[in-house]
Amino acid sequence: MSAAIDNHWYPVAMISGIDAPRETLLLGKKIKLGREDGICWVKDASGTPLPTVERFGHLWTSPGQPNRDLFTIPEADSPGRRLVDVGSVKVKCSPLRAVENFLDIAHFPFVHTDILGAEPHTEVDRYDVKIREEVDEVWATKVKFFQPQAAKSAAGGITTEYMYRVPAPTCSVLYKTCPPRPGEWDIITLFVQPLTDEWCEVWPWMALYDDDSTMSEMVSFQQLIFMQDRSILENQLPRKLPLDPGMEVPTQADMTSVAYRRWLKKIGYTYGAQLVAA
Amino acid sequence: MNWIAVGLAKDVPPGVVIPSRIEDTEMAIWCTPSGRYHAWSDRCPHRGMRLSHGFVRGETLACIYHGWQYNQTGSCDYIPAHPKLTPPDTICVPTYTCVEEGGVIWVSLNSVDDPLPVLGARVPVRSVPVSLSAKDVAAHFGAAGFTTIAVVSDYDTLLAVQPCTDTMCVLHVLAAPDADRKEVSRWVEDLRTTLEGVPA
Amino acid sequence: MILYDYVLSARCYKVRLMAALLGAPLTLQAVNFHPGREHKSPEMLVLNPNGTLPILKDGDTVLTDSADILRHLTSDHPEWRSADDDTWLAFASNLNDSLGLARLHDVIGYAADIDTARTAGVTALRKLEAHLTEQRFDDLIFLTGKAPTIADIACFPNTALAPDGGVSLDPYPSVRLWMRAIRSLPGFIEMPGIHRLHELAHPA
């Protein structure tokens, strides 16, 4: 595997869920992880320790030599937010397909019907997309969409504003209108562990302002949303994400995914990608 | 290979879409509300989603992922994210030759003009998946090909065999019009057990 | 009535669906089954020592078996009952132990002999397909007759969710038409993995 793929940080466990040592897969290779005296560890198949970071409630590791720290989400540290460990779901699809779906809003009326979208409110207005060279991240801003029930804390339909950020090839952070606190953003993330190039474990995590919902309700809401996506993700052909134009047809609503694919190609991130039209 | 049975008309009533396949060609088979059958590539050109998971609305087939609608020629004529846009002609789904005859939906992947298989007076009973290749099923009956195989039984049965994978095919079973369909259904269950070599 | 509910549980969905079809009001109490294992918490074990979901609390009555709950919900609705229900409620339990187990394995990593679970699931689906095909010969679309009963509601969730556990529903036309008939019922509600029939929507 190339450094362009190995030298990233990947989520491999929810810290609160680590008890006995266990095995998992990362980029098709077996790794072992556990916790001793409160410190999490990860080893490769030969027993060599791998670097670790504990952040956002999850344990992160890398099979290579990451040349920069794991990204941060400074807004998540502000007081009053509730940090939600959503747990993981396994999906038979490319990790890149899972991230791309997370960046997409046009599917809301059909896949998350009456929750994140509903007919006839299907139109996607133009928004801004940029590869921010200085931080090497993809950003989409001024994304707006009408949502019948934008969050567990939303009382009725509202036009929600979104910002999407791709700070690492298999991770995305969504900043979203916060129903109880106009002017603040709720933070919803999708951290994807590539088990193989066509199989992933998805770890959503959230930092929300919500004083009313129980933790179980917030977990349920996000699991419901992601499981609605899962049946889509397992039925896309090919399972890998085509990076070359021609195989799939984007429209203006897909500007974020176009930028994401272009960025993956630029940084040489080809794990889970299909480069030549089959 | 010319005509292959991919389903029974009664299993795909108007307004319904189902997945089907002939070897490596995966298809969405659907019937318009006005009763026309179509066999399309099972892949939305937008993001690769299987169209067989979609829905029939009016005389169009729509993808479940983003609701893109395709008219009967396979061309996209509506994109919900851009309701005012007329989609370019280049957005279209590959289509295959598909006809309904004798209650069976037939597809030809190479658009040949061969006549359809002769069914006689037989009527469709049911479709049954078998965990064997079509070739293995044909070999079992000593048949040269597998498009249709007449099988001696009390019901004048005919099998239209649909090759799917190396380990799966579907038998579309036809029988004499006066045959008891429940008996035929149980007969084919027994036949499958024999073919698969699993002790009953 | 309070349902202690897990949003991804096929068994909890049976209860939510039955109540929705009856128009019976249900208060949902979300339980963090995964990853929280809240169903094994001391508070929940007081309510149900078996540590399972769903749990239905109706006044002083507490029910923890989904078949019992379906019977309870329809106790005043003879139109939702048939003499053959018990057979199918037992069959629904097989579906849960095969297709349901395969799904939990594939989705949230439950320990399971996955090949055995899937093989048993296929055997069950073939039985279901054979029965529903014979029903259709008599112009009956549901498991026990012309109208749906608790038999259908009990068997529907784990069947419809089979693909979540890597078991294809492609080769079962009668099962597919039966599921479509259930999804078309007035008051039908979906769960993640079971899409609604968008063809029924008529947008402006």
C-alpha cells in the first residue's frame, strides 16, 4: 500500500466500548487493539505497536507514519454540547462511497423521507464548494435544504443550513443548523474505518446542543438515519467509487461529491476507488 | 444465446419492478401501469444505484436514491434536485429487447430475430430458484440447451431455464392448463430437492 | 401503552407496525441497545429479567414476547386474527433466529455462525415462498387469507430485512408481492432498511 493511503489516521474503536483485547481489520490487514491501565493500544499482525490518538470518543491509529496530527473540531469543545457515541454499523461498500453519501443532500426526500426531506421539496439550490489548499480539506458551505424533522430536537419543518467538511479521506464533519440554538451549529460526523476496499465499519459521532432528548433518543435518531443509507450503499454498482469522470453522471447538486472525488485523485487516495471505467 | 425467460408476467404486475439477471448482466424488469414490460440495465447512471430498488410512477421508472425518472426509452426526463432542468439526452439507461409472450417475460441480450420458444398450450405456474448452474440442470435432463426443457411428468411440464450464476439458475415452470397448480408447485419443489441432491 | 423500543430491532418494529396499522397510540421509550447495552441495565432488568426487547407496558401488564404483544394489541380486533396464526408466530421465531441473527451479525457484529444462519434463512424463505405461491393460486395474498393478520405482521420484518444479513430476496416473487401488499396497507410505517412505496406519493 502506498504512503498516500497508509499515512492517514483511521478510527478503529469507540473508546467507551473497548474492554477485552480484540481483532479488527484496517485496510485489509488484521490489527489488534485493547486498553491497559486506561491507555488504549493498537498492534499490527506481527505485534508491532502502531501510533494511537484518542479523540472524539474514538481510538484512532495509522499503519503508516502520519505526517500531521489527526484533525480537530474546535467547535465540539464548547461547553453545553452533549457528546454522543452512536456506535458502529458495518456496510458492504467502499469506505469512499459511505463518505460520499454523507456529503449528499439530494437523496433526503427519497431515502430519509419525512425526516431529512420530503417531496415536493426536492430542489437543491446552488452552494459553494472549495478545496481549501491551505488545510488540504474539502468544504461545502451555504448548503440549504427544507427538512420535515431535521434533528431529534426539531419541532417541525425548517430550512436547514449545512456546512460539510472532509478533513481526511474517510472522514466527514457536518455542521448543521441547531434547532434549539439559532446561530450555533450542531456537529455530526461520519468516521469510516476501511475494513477492506469494499467493506467498512462506520462510526458516527455527534456533538449537539439538545437539553431535552435522552442520550438513547439521540443515538436512535442517528442510527435510524444511517441504516436508511445502508441499504442504498450496499446496492451501488460498482462497490468501489469511480474517480474518473464518465462512469457516473453528476449534476450541480453533486458539486461536493465532484470536489471530493477530484481531491481524492489529487492526493492519490485510491483505496476503495475505481480508476478506470469497467 | 437468444431468448431467455427472466420472470413470469403475473409476478411483475403493472407498476412493479424486480431484479433479475442473465449471467453477468443484471437487469431491472418492470411493467408500466399500462402493461408494457421493460428490461433495463440494473444501474442508475447517476450514482450506480440498482434501479430494481426503485419505483414506478406513471409510465416512468424512478431510482430510489435521488428519484431520477426514466421514460420508456430509458432516457432520464426528470431530476428532482433540479425540477426546472430538462435533462440532456445523454443521461440514459441501457435497455434490452424484452417481450411478454404466453405469460412469460423474455429477454434477448443480442437483439436477435429468432422466434420465441414454443410453449404449446401450457400456462405459467411459478418460478423457482435452484442452487445449480443452468448447464448442470440441462445436463441432468440430457438436454442440448437450456432455453426450454420439456420434462416428462403428469402435468406436461416445460421448464424455461434462466442462467444466473455458476451456482444458481431459476426454473420458470409451465404446465398443462388443466393441471392442478398446487400439485405442479409441489412437483417442482421435489424436483429441486432432487437436482440439488439434498436429502428430503 | 409504553413500548421500550430499539429503532433497529425487527421485533420492536413488529409492535410499532401493528400499533400503527390499528391506529393504537404508543409511547416509545428509546433504549440504547447498541452500543449502550441499556437493555441489560439494572433498571431494564427490573422490568424484564430476560434482558430482551421489546417490552410493552400497558397499565399493570408487562409483556416481553413479541408474539404475546401482537396478541395483546389485537385482543379486541378479531379481524386481525386467524386460526392459523400460532403456526406462523412460531415460524416468525425461526425467521428471527436465522435471518434476524444474520442481520445482527452483518450490521453490528453479533457473534454468529453466519453460514448456518443464512442457510437456515434460505430454507425458511423457500417455505414462505411455497406457501404464499399456493395462496396466490387461491387468490389470497396474505399468509392466512384475503386479509392480513398478526401472522403477516410477525413474519414481515425479518423477511423484508433479510438483505441486511446478506440473504437476497431476489428469487422469491410471491414473497416480494406479499411484502408489497403489506407495505400498501393503510397506516403502514417503515423502518430503516424497508423503504416506503414512493409510487404511492403524489407530489405537487
